[in-house]
Amino acid sequence: MISPDARRSTAASGNGPESPRVPRRRPRALDDGFHLRKMLGTTAMVPSPDSRGAVLSSIANPHPEWLYCQRATKDSHCNLSFRALDHFLKYQRTPAGDGAGCIGTPSQHSLPIPSTSIVISLFFTIVQPSQVCVLKMETKPDLEAKAVDIGGNGSDTSPPPYVTDNTVGAIEQHEELDFWTRHGLSLNSFKRRSGGVVLNRDMKTRHMHMIAIGGSIGAGFFVESGNALSTGGPGTLFLDFLIIGVMMFNVVYALGELAVMYPVSGGFYTYSTRFIDPSWGFAMGWNYVFQWAIVVPLELTVAGMTIEYWQVDVSVGVWITVFLVLIIFVNIFGSLGYAEEEFWSSCLKLGAIVVFMIIALVLVCGGGPSSGKYSEYWGARTWYNPGAFRHGFRGFCSVFVTAAFSFSGTELVGLAAAESKNPAKSLPGAVKQVFWRITLFYIVGLTFVGLLVRSDDDRLLGSGGLIDVKASPFVLIALDAGLKGYDSFMNVIILVSVLSIGVSGVYGASRTLTALAEQGYAPKFFTYVDRSGRPLMSVILIIVFGLLAYVNLDASGDIVFAWLQALSGLAALFTWGSICLAHIRFRHAWIYHGHSLDEIPFKAVGGVYGSWLGLILVVLVLIAQFFVAIAPPKGGLNDAEGFFQTYLALPVVLFFWLCGFLWKRAGWLRTHQIDVDSGRREVDWDTIRAERERVAAMPAWRRTLNFVF
């Protein structure tokens, strides 16, 4: 009788019976790959999942370790990650049982391994879909592990930079640190983290939900909405915010689908790189960095000017310093500090908006104090006098940019997905919250603003220059209603909001800059991630940008800030359009490579059609803003300076794209070049299928509630 060991030996050499094959049905898939556990002394053959791919076919594993193999398409990479615990592994290439083999000549590379848990990756290329590789794992007591690197013609077999996954070891090392180092409160925490460019996964479901629903509510909503009301009237305010809201609904759902599939560092910027054009991805990455880097000094200046509402006899420069220190303090705690700050500030902002809407409803019905002007039925008189629309079509087009500015930051929930513990669980619920933010807080809240404040009120114009909190329609309503102290309360909410956006600016810009550096699109020292998980060099650079806030202390500071605002004015629209286009191209490539939509853990509600709608709306808004740049709402034609202050974002994006093209010499990706398998995080398909079956069994009204909430 032949022993099991002998059978495996002869099968591996091709001179005996083949190793037993797994039945030709898909194994339980995690992250649309194969997550197999091979017990001591067993060997199994894993068939190719489709006509274009080939995966690991035989494993002899003397230890009950988990093996994970992502599905690979022809001429792409198959990533085999082994988690070694206090022992070392040696990988050897042997012929497959059916006589097939791997291409190229095996070459071994030594890799020093610490005594703690590690992740080792082996990459190889398949020539024919039927060909297979056999890997044999053996225990080695020596102090190094050998990894086989099999590539054709000496080609570079390293994975794309956005799919590197050394997170497990780095996070385990992070959890082994003491409390002070883990939270960035010791000098030891500033040392470079071993294990590569790995951020923590500290964000919880509650953080993701509040970032999605309230994270970007700031000065654009509370203050600039007054300028939009003055320019276009209450009808334009309602319609433009509704149109941008429909756009954002589709953008965020497209982003949610991609972020659950690929919760990678850099978020939506990397989606442009891998699904559209590496040069365009370069442009979108740097565009996003500058968008948020410029926001930081702007928000610091607005925060300093907010204090002047109470007529405090202290220089604005002092308050800028105080608020800059507060932003630095929050960022000391890394992603967890950002998440907690956003959670509590969002709770405060949303609570204040709910209180405002209740008060506004009472005021519209004439229930205000007798000392105010809302003591009798108010109704919709402002829609009749001075009217629902101002400055005609020009006014209608000009309010789009204010609406876009107000929604800026909504996409941060996709960036935060890479630092959440379970994006497949937390992100879908967070994406659904955007519906409530758009309908309840933006649309309903600003409808009340349009009902209670006349669009020809001179106070909405402010003092000119930067954002003037005294021109906030929320503050004006409090003053006109005669509600003592309510104006100061709303001013405090505005102050918290602008500081929250400042913290978000540091977070968004630093994470994107680190991802750019990791992919070779920025200097490598920006890949520095310290032991507490902070991208330290990137954070420092964005904090330095914050020092530009002191420029406003000079007499010509308003001119400088006008140009800074011009740089960031339309930047978000290019980001949102790229997200929609990346989602469209991802879906096409996903089907092309033989996948089905059922393999997508979380699907955008509108699918490809929703992304097309979002992309078309982005293009239409850019066209409308181009028209406004030529013909401003108050009449006449703009000069060159006025045009570029309105539309400077376009030449800046084109400049970044040209730099990326000249640097990387990479253009538009064809469908067969798009990699849809690399860089996907493990997904518990059993749980997802069970949830889908539970929802499908619900009555229609319950399914509707589940969709909305």
C-alpha cells in the first residue's frame, strides 16, 4: 500500500497518480479569491476559476496556516500571502501533477524574517489558462526564508503599488506598542514604522457614518449660502443645491462600491490611476492635495474672523495661532483623532441644524417673539417679493460653484475606508446616510433660509473679501427673530464647523500625498509613516501650508486669498467626475474579465447609469461655470483676471495632467489593461449572502426602509 507521503511525492513528480482535485465548484470566496485552509500533510489541486485566469494548483502545507490567493488574469500577478507565526517557510517550485509548469527560470531571493508574525508574497505569471504551479512549503529552522520569484524574460513581477499589502504585520506591531506610543503621545511614536507604508485601521462604523452625514458641513453651508441667496434668489438656491445633491448621491454610491472593493490608501485618486489613466490619476492626486492644502489656511482665517463677531479686542493673528495649535493637537492622535473629532463635531453640527429647522418652521408660521419680525404669519413672501430668481440665467449658473463648495469633503468617507476595520460592513451604511444629509439638512435647511431671508438684503453681501460670518443667513435669522443669544450659538457652530473642515483638510491632503509618494508620484520621504500610524512628513507639510493664514494680516492679504480660493474653487468637481468615470470603467472591465455583478459586495444604487448621470451633471456644471467666468451674474463681460479667478482650476488640472504624462508616459487604459483583481481586501461572503437573503425575504416596505437607512 502506498503511503500518503509517497502518493504526494509521485504526484508532484508527474510519475504517479494525480493529487485529489477539488470539485469544480467555486470554493467559499473571500475578496473574490480563494481562502483555503490546508491541514497538516494534505495536498489539494485548485482549478482555474475562469478561461482567463489561473491560480495556485497544489499546496503541500505541513502547518495549519491560512493561505490566500487572489485570482489572477493572464499575464498578471497572483499574490500568495502566507502568515508565518514563530516559524519560517521555504517555497520550492515543483512540476505540477499533470505535467504543466510555470514559465521562466526560478530565482530565489533571501528575505530576513523577524520572530514575530510576517507576511510573505510570491508573484508569478501564467502563460496558458490551463497551466498551474505547485508550491511546496517546508519548515526551516534557519533565520531566513526563501521566496521563489518566477517571471518571464526577466520582467518586473512586483505588484502595482496600490496593491501592496503588508498591513497585517504592521497592525499587529502597532497593537503590541504601549499606550503612549500607540496614540502618538511619546517621542518613540515618531520613529518610522517597520513594515512599509501602512496606516492604522482605527475607524469604527460610527465614525464612518458621521463623516458621511456631517463631515463636510462647514462655512459653505452656514455662510456662503447667503452669498448664493443674494446672487440667485431662493428658487435658484433650492434648484442648484438639489442638482448638486443628485450628482453627489451618485458620486458617493459609486465611490462606496469602489471603496468596499478596493479600500486602498489614496482612495479615489488610485481609482483614476488604475481604471482611467495613470497620468490623469497623477493630476487628480495633486489636484486633491492642493485643494485641501489651500483649504487649511482659508479655514484658519475664517475661524479667526469668526471671533471678531463678539468684538474681542485681540488680533486675528492670535486666534489663527490658537486654532492652528488645536488642529495640530487633533492630528497628534492620527486617524483616530480625526475620526473622533469628526464624530463629535458632526453630532454638534447636525443637532444645531435640527434645532434651526424646528425654530425656522415656527418662525415661518408666525410664532416668533413679538420683538422680532416673524411674530406674524410669514409664509413664502420672499419668493414673491423680491422673487424666487435673481440675475436670470447667469445667477442660476453662478450658484453651482457655491453648492459644490458646500458639498466638498463628502468624498472623504471613501478616503477613510482604507483606515476602517471592516469597510464592507461600515461603508455601505455610511453611504446611505448621504441621502439624509442631502435631503434633510441641505435641501430642507436651505429652503427655510430662502423663506426667511430676503435675497436683496444688503447684509448678505458682507464686508467683501473673505467669508464674513456676519453675512451668514443663519445668524441674520437669529437677529431678525429677536432670539437673544441664538445668533451667538449659531456663530459657535460656524466656528466648530470651520475648524472641523481644517482638520479634514490636513487629513485628506496628507493621506493623498502619502499615497502619491508610495506610487512614485511624489518624493519618497512623504512615505514616512511613524509607529503610531501617522503619515508624519505629509502632515507636517500641510500644517506648514496653514501658515499662509498669516498672509491675511497684511493689507494685500485679500488679493492673495482670492487667488488661493480660485485654485480650489472647482477642484472638487474634477474629483467627483473622475470617481464616476472610474466606476464606469471598473464595471466594464469587471464584466470583460469574466466576473458577474453578484461578486460585488456593495453595488451602487444607480449602477453605471447613475455614474453616467453624475458625470454628465459634473460636465454641465463645469460648462455653466465657464459661462459665468465669461459673463458674471451682475452683467457685463469679465476681464482676464476675473476669468481666471473663476476658472483657474481647469488650467491647473491640465498642467498636472501634462506633468504626469511627461513623467510616466502613460495614457488612457484600454479595458483589457485594467486590473480588477489586485488590492482587494478580504470579504466575508457568507455574511454578505446571508444578509442579502434576509433583505430579499422582507416585505416591500421593509426593503425600502433598509435601502434608505
